[in-house]
Amino acid sequence: MREVVMTALLPIAAALLQLPATPPGFPVARLEITPAAAAIEVGQQLRLTARAFDAAGQPVPRAQIEWFAAGYESDVDSTGLVTGSYAGVARVAAVASIPGVRGQKIEFVLVRVLPEAPARIDIVPAPARLVAGTRLTLIATAFSRHGDPRADLVSFSSSNPRVASVTVDGRLHALAPGRAAVTAKAGPAVRILQLEVVPNTVVGLALEPATAAVRMGDVVRFAVSAKQAGGRPMGDVPVEWALTAATGIAHIDAEGAFVAETPGLYTVTAALGSRTADALVRVEQRRVTRGIEVRAHLATRVRTAEVWVHPSGRCLYLTTIADRVYAVSIADPAGPRIVDSMMTDARFINDVMTTEDGRYGVFTREGASNRKNGIVIFEATDPCHPKTIAAYTETVSGGVHSSYVYRGYAYITDDATGSLRVIDMRDPAHPREAARWQTEQAAAGRYLHDVMVVDGLAYLAYWNDGLVILDVGNGIKGGSPESPQFVSQFKYDLDATYARVEQLWGPGFVRG
């Protein structure tokens, strides 16, 4: 129940960011929040207190304080206890009111939520076998146990510097045949690379392709061929890549993938011991000359959200930020027209999609007056005149923002808990929940925004938890619709992604 309440408060907290003016004559002129600024780690807690003062600096005895967290980085309870949920800046509001007196006074405090201590270290490249004479720069990043990147300096050392030396910041030099262990440390996290250095018997090195002509944004994947005497291949050993250009901006990664941001002539160099090989890449401007022709414009009385074209191609369904889904005939693309609609109790219908054969469909509901949101199932054998036949609200009454229909199941987002719900709709008139899955870093701030299923893999777009991939029938992890299995997760650095937002709107702005 607590999760539902907190989710319901998020729009209220977001509205607080607009700083409504305190009415003239309201007794509270100033709020003093202690501490005025703070930092905690994910999972840690901090007690905030607030005191209300009048214009003369005297305490206001009848003032009552309520607390709200604007955003998804933290949770705060009614006593001012803040819990760090996700890395970022939490914007916590103290709202002072007086019983029987119109108005309120709002003040904010920023609480920086830091990732937990380093739990693992990723190293790129992470070689296991090197040719004597090879030089590489090891790039290490520390991550918390929940996969959040940290800014810790990672230090390197070698167990056998005569075989492989490494500077404290990661410059590796394979010196002589033998074995060595390279250790990377950041706080309590340790990563060890076991290296084998083999004799340098390379007599020839070549790059493929030797030349390339591409456009900005095209990726060229270079392959290195290292030969020993008699033409024997050297095997899988890493090389060091270098990139030079008179002008221009480009990048090449540790695997030899090249991409340019600007036109120019670039030289790509691969080095293996004392051997080098070069390739030239000529990059031209990406010229987009294909135009767009607007064939028609259909005006609607309410704002629209999403669109789904029925598999027949005769009609499409247009959701609204309101209480209806329009059925629009597109038999004449130059003259689309509304031919029917499906009405429901909702303030926001975000998503709509049909089954692969087009016989049935699902649309989502948020903001129902009776607080029973969930999804609505409709029959669409007559594509331009769909009819609702059932609804599912039992475990998702807090609202559903997005859904994806795949092989008899609807994969839907649960606004209240931030979880994925899998709804069995093979009997469309009697849908039932088949499974639930969610990330476990924190309940407060967990929000699943969108989902898509391809080839038995469900792709979940979480705000703070990044991309999560589940096996729901692919077989890679033995998953099924009734038993989704975790495959992988990719978390991105929200501070870096939203740096410009913070510059424009200040820290603690809602992001995800």
C-alpha cells in the first residue's frame, strides 16, 4: 500500500517545483531546514528537521510541517526521514501550513545521493594473452553493487614487473615471455587480470580494410591480421589502436571500431610490439536529401498520445490524454477520418496495440475516477469498429503507462510498484496475471516506463535502473511468460546524461 501512496504523491511533489507563491499575510515567512545540505549513499538514511519563523524571526508555534520528495532519487516519510534510493540529487520539500489558515510556505533542501562503495571494477581492454613489446592503456571504471558508475581513481600494480609492467594509472607494457597478474583496486573492490606474455614472433601485420570511404556516423570495424614466419597466424592477441587526423573528430575503440563525427581524412594505426599497420579512412558529410511530404492532418478535440496501425492497414487506433481511443480510417491516406471510438474511465490513455493477427487489442489506463486503472481488452475483427470486451485491474489499479502484446500475453508496466506484469490474454474475456518481475534496488523511485518484446526477449526501459533484458521464451536463460528470467542490465550515468538539464534548471530536477 505504501508504494501506491508514494507513487500518487509524485505528481504533487513535481508540482511543488513550480514554487507557488505564499499568500500575503501568511504567518510563516521562513523555514529553516536542518541540515541545509547533505550527502548520503544509496540505502542510507538522514533525518531532516524544519522550524517555521515569522517575519520578525520568531517561531510560529502552530505551524505543521509536511515532507515531499520531488523526483525519483529518494523517499521521505512524514517525520522527515530521507532514504537514498538512486544516485543523483534528491530535492526534498518541507511544506509549512497552519490549521484553519489559508496558504503554505515551501522550502527545499538538496540531498545528494551517492552510489554505494565500489563493488566491482570493469577494465577495457582486459587482455589474457599479449605479445612481448605490446603497450596498452587499461581503462578502469568502478561500479557499486547496483551497477552505478563511480568516480574513484583505480590504481594498478603488477605481480611480476619483469614480465609485464604497469603504471599506477594503467599504462601496461608487456616486456618478456612469462606470466604476471595485474591487479586493479578501488576501495574494497579488486579486479585481477592473469596475463600470459608470449615471444614476439610477428613478421607481418595488416589491417582490413586498408582503405575506406564512408559518411559521418558510419562504423568501420577494422580487423588485424598478425603473421609469423611461414604465414602462420599469431592467434588472438590485442593490439594498440591509434588515430590521427589533420582536422576532424573521430573515435576508435579497443575492438577496432571506428566512427567519425566530422568529415576528414583519418589514419588508423594498429601496433603490435614493434610492428605497425595503417589504414586510411575518408569521411564525407552525411547528406540527407530525402524530403517529407505531409499528406494529411486530422484534427482532434483532445490531445493525442500514441498510435497503432491495425495489421489490416485499413484503420489505426489513436490514444488520447483523455478518456477515449479513436478508430481512424486510413483507407485514403490523404483523407483520414474518425469512424468510431472506445470510451473508458481514464484521464490518460497512453498506449494501444493489437495481437499479431489483429483480432484483439489492449489499451492502457491512468487516472481513472474510481482508481481502477489497468488495461482494457478490445475485440477488433472489424478493425474500424473495435469493441471493448474486458478489463484487467486486479493487480494494476494504480495505473498502467505502457503495454506490449506478444503471442497471447500483454506485458504491462505497473505505475504503483514499478514492476512488470505479464497478463495472460489467450482467453481475452478472462485475462489473468501470469507473472510479475521488478528490479530490487529500491521501491521508492523505481519506475518502469516502457516495454517491448522481440524473439522471446523482453526489453524493459526503467528510469533509474536503465535497460533490463528478460528471457520470456527465447530460451537463453530458460524463461517463459509465466517465469521471466533475468538476462542482463545496462545502467547509464544519469548525472552525465542530464548534465545540461541541471545547468538549465538546477540540481534535483526530475529526470529519468
